[in-house]
Amino acid sequence: MAEPALSPRLAVSVQEADFDVAALQQQLLAGAREEGAVATFTGYVRAAGARQAVATMELEYYPGMTERSIEGILQEAAGRWPLLAASVVHRVGRLRAGDRIVWVGVASAHRAAAFSACEFLMDYLKDRAPFWKKEIGPDGPHWVEARSEDNARAARWKDPAG
Amino acid sequence: MAEPALSPRLAVSVQEADFDVAALQQQLLAGAREEGAVATFTGYVRAAGARQAVATMELEYYPGMTERSIEGILQEAAGRWPLLAASVVHRVGRLRAGDRIVWVGVASAHRAAAFSACEFLMDYLKDRAPFWKKEIGPDGPHWVEARSEDNARAARWKDPAG
Amino acid sequence: MLKVLFFARIREELDCPGLELPWDPAVADLDALQKQLAGAHGQRWREVLGRDNTIRAVNQTVITGNSPLRDGDEVAFFPPVTGG
Amino acid sequence: MLKVLFFARIREELDCPGLELPWDPAVADLDALQKQLAGAHGQRWREVLGRDNTIRAVNQTVITGNSPLRDGDEVAFFPPVTGG
């Protein structure tokens, strides 16, 4: 729930509350004079889950470690691309189909850097960040299994040419 | 200025008025039930122009052809990736450093498709859409020359493997 | 009749957003039209319309190379586009 | 003292979010701790903590393989992460 201390332009929030994409984009740009490009990603809870139609889901995290893990991902992105600001907001707790669940925003003077860093952050969030998803549908609750596809997408970035 | 008739989930607007990223994202999602992923790009007028510090710029377009060109780009994107909705808003007229100038939003069930289509649309907007930029700074006005970098970025997508 | 439009730097340098020309069967393709426009309005038009990188569109579609024209066409001349 | 945490399916199956163990020099690495936990709480714990795909973290860093433990460490056991 806390906003860990980072370089001023990198921010993480893991929270139960919903978020406002316009306010987040405004915060991302606050104090900026050079931005040419902002790429964002918003993830929504799907109605079709891994196994069944999903009415609600529960997202669990590891308080402390989850934020640290996302900080590490942000710092890695800032080392790879010329970023001006990058921010991750991830919701936890009980969520319903159609709810916003994750937002990633990246500001850079270069649009290619903004896109690449935003996609990189999402791939790593899906693959490495400690979140666990339990889907609750007509057949009852079940924990979602890790998908090999997410691991493959994150692995792309390990190639220095990525 | 018009919103041309397209498939219901593809939209183009070329306008002088500023736009609201939250409202645009809401419109992109209107009526959608399957979205897992929304990727957006917002471009801002830079303070540093191609040649000089820029206080304002004038963006000219070809009414009719510009919208048709963007419609073609959107339809090409919809043919390449499984998109649920895609929208382009581009401002024209007099703009100041820091102003929003372009917004692209893409909704898809798949985040990789959303990212790829959004970046593809931006690359094509920069390379092919009929807009001309005149920067107005301390040294007076000058028309911006086409950059070979933009052509190279758009050309990437011509490879079917792109 | 041909509707002719100029954009951006070309519009500014010619100080002309466009003009309408009566249909002339002797000016029935893009190259002929550009030559006719360049020759009929003095030195400035000759220079501006003589540039290599001028892009031409017929009925709002960019044409590479020459193309026949028909009565009623909309023809535009503009510099390379520079995005937003 | 070791602080032990369980998350997600493991937490649910053990019906236990975590526990604190007094420091025992005989349980001074991850493998020894997992074996001790699996053996001391009946069949259910043996099954759940015997799974191959259990991920282990020490002081909020994921550890691949075994790792020594020190008095005061925080150790977590959790299944593969599944993102948002």
C-alpha cells in the first residue's frame, strides 16, 4: 500500500483502491518539461478466466517484497532506456470482471523508448512480480496456474539485443 | 474535424480542440466486454524543436485526405492484429510546447497485440499521414523537414514478420 | 475542371491555397499539369513546383510517378509529411 | 527466530499465513527448514511443502537452490506467480 522511496520519477503503488488513468498520467508528467512521448498500458479483469467465466477474482501479494520487486523492474527499465518517468499501479484484493487491475505509464523524449519500456514492464510484471490470482466463477474458486507464455515473453528481454 | 464512418470500433478525429485522455479511454472501451488490455500513446509538443527552442507550432493537414489516410492505417492494423477497438485523435492548428498533440488507443484481449498495434499506428502516423509542422521560435517560423528516422521506423512493419 | 490544392511550405511559398482550372484535354496527366502550373505563373512557381521532393495526390491518394487525370479530379501538391 | 510466511494456494492449503520459529542452529538452511516444516505438522504439510514448484524467498529475495539461513531471517514459501 506504501509508495516506496525511489528516484523521484519512478513510482510504485500496490493498492486495493481503483485508480484514475487521467490523474496517473498527470502525475507521471508532473514537473516534466521534455516529454515528447507517454506510453501507457491498462489491464482489465477479463470476463473469461483461465478455466471458466469469472465473476470476481482475488489477487494476493507479498507486502514489501512485491513493491521491492516492482522497484527493481522499474530501475532495470530506467537503465535500459532513456526514461523521464515511469510508474506502476497494481491493484490487489477482490476484483470483478471489467475492473481496472494494472496501469503502467512511461514518459520519454523518444517514443520507441516509451513503448519498449512500457511493454517490458508489463512482461516482467506478469512473469516476476509476486502476485497470485484466484478466480471465482460458477465452478467455485481456483488458483490460476502460471502460464508458460508469460515466461517466454519476459525471456525475450534477456537478449541484450531485445 | 469530422468523425468518418468506419467499423464501429475504429475511430478517427482530426481536431483543433484539446482532448481528455480519460474520456478517450472510456470511449475506446464503451460497449466492450472482452478487453484485457488497453495500450495508449500520447504525444506532446516538445519545447526543443528540430532547429530551435519552440514556443508554438502550427500543424497543417489536408482535410479529407488526412482522415482517410488514418482510416486506412487503422484498418491495416485491424487486419494485422486481433483488435477490439482502436482510436486516433490528432490535433491541428496552433499548439504550444507541452500541449497534447496526438493520442492513439488500442484495446485487445491480448496485450502484445495492443502494444504492437499502438506502436504501428504511431509509426505510420509519423511517416504517412498528411500533416505538416511549422515551428515558431526565437529565430522565426520554419517548416520541419521529414526525418529519415521516421521512414525507417515505418518501414520495419513492411516485413511480414514485423 | 480540375481542383488544384497546395499545402504547407508549397502553399506558403506560392501564397496560394489552390485554384480551379477549366478542363483542358492537353493537360491530361500529372506531369503535364505540374509543367503547366510551373510555367504559367512566373519564376516563383517555376522554382517551387520544380522541386524533386514534391508529393502529388489525385483524389486524395498519393501517386508515385505519373498518372492520367480526368475532368473533375482533385489534385494536390505538398512537401513530404512531417507528422505530429 | 525465523519468520516464515506462506502465500496463495500454499497459505490456503496449510490454512496458515505464517509462523515464527525459535532459532535452531540445526535448521540453518532453506532445505533443512522446509524439511522440518514438512515433517512436524502432519500429512497435509508434508504433501503441500513437498511439491517441486514451490518458490522460496529469503528476506524478500527469491532463492534458486539452497541457501544458508541466519537468526532473524524472513523466509517465504509460495507457488509460481501469476501476475495481474
